[in-house]
Amino acid sequence: MTGDGDVLVDARRRALTPRGRDTRRRLLEATVSCLNAVGYSATTTQAVTEAAGVSRGSLLHQFQTRTYMMAAAAGFAMTGMIDSGRRRFAVLEEPVARLRALCRIIEEVQREPAAFALNEILLAARWEPELAACLRPLAENIERVMDADIVRMAAEAGVADPEPLRVRSRALIAAMRGFSMELMFNADRAAIHQAIRMTRADYDDFLSRTLENVA
């Protein structure tokens, strides 16, 4: 990951100038916006350059192919989601309060535009082997960062064994991602909202048991 929250994919593995970083960020922001507005298939390189207000040459200078652009957008979305979650945790001063907020914060982050854009790319990767190959190392890197955050928060709250919490956080991410997708075409589905409430309650019970032996 770079210092500005981006994950480099096919950026010629060179240091970017300030102008190049600005162009890259505009292209990635435009890609996320287009994915939310029109979906994966309609998010063409032309649509992205028009939304970003840059030339096709500028895009090709950053990304050799649309696949590399999409993989970079996935990394951009992932790091953006992590940053969003960290900002939410940062306003909570008590370590235990951060753990209690974990389920809620994951739910909130999974409903952000970056998450919806990421879902579009992940679904497309099922049919595009080259895209899937690009995403695997990005996902592994992001997962290591998320795991480290959970382990750190657990230690700060006095939890001796962080492994169950780490695994539970992965389950919450998968569940909330699925719920957000279920609500995309109909936000009023009562059964899904009930399932979300059950997931929250289940996490609260799990955390209460986890914190029983914390001094």
C-alpha cells in the first residue's frame, strides 16, 4: 500500500509524480463512482476517463488494460474501507467500546459506495481469470492488515486470545457484505433486516463471553 491509501497495480512499478498521483486518484475515484452508477459491464475505460476528466492516454499511462484498472480500483476500495473503519474506531476512546462497535462499524462500511464497487469487481472476477489473479495478492495483503487491526484492538481491550475474535470479524464481514447485496434491489426486506439484528445479537453474546475473563 502506498502512503495515500492506494494499492499500485500496473503503474509501471515506478514512483509517481504528484501530478501522476492526482491523475491516478481521479481515475480510481471515477471507477468507483461508475461501478456504483452503472455496474461493472458499463464501466468502460471511456466512461471512466470521461468521469475523471482525463484523456485516454493518461489512463493508459497508469493502467495498461481495463483489467489492471479494475484491480487497482478494488485495492483502492479496500484501503478506503479500512480507512473508513479506522476513523470510526478512532472516535471511541475505550478499547472495549471499540470491540462492542465492531459489528456495527463493519455493517456501516459494507454499505458505503466503495463496498458496492468492490462487490461488482469481485463478482466479475468469477468469470475473468486474469482479474481474479490480480485480486488475490491484493486481498491477501488487505486481510493481513485487517487481522493486525483486530489483534491490536483485542490486546488493547485485554483479550488474551485474539484468534476467535479475528475469525468472528471475518464472518461478520462476509455476512454484512451478503446482507448489503441482498438489500441492493429492495431495502425494505423484513427478513434480511431480521437476519441483521440476529447477527448483531449473536456477536454481542460472543463478545460478552469473550470479555468474561478480562480484568
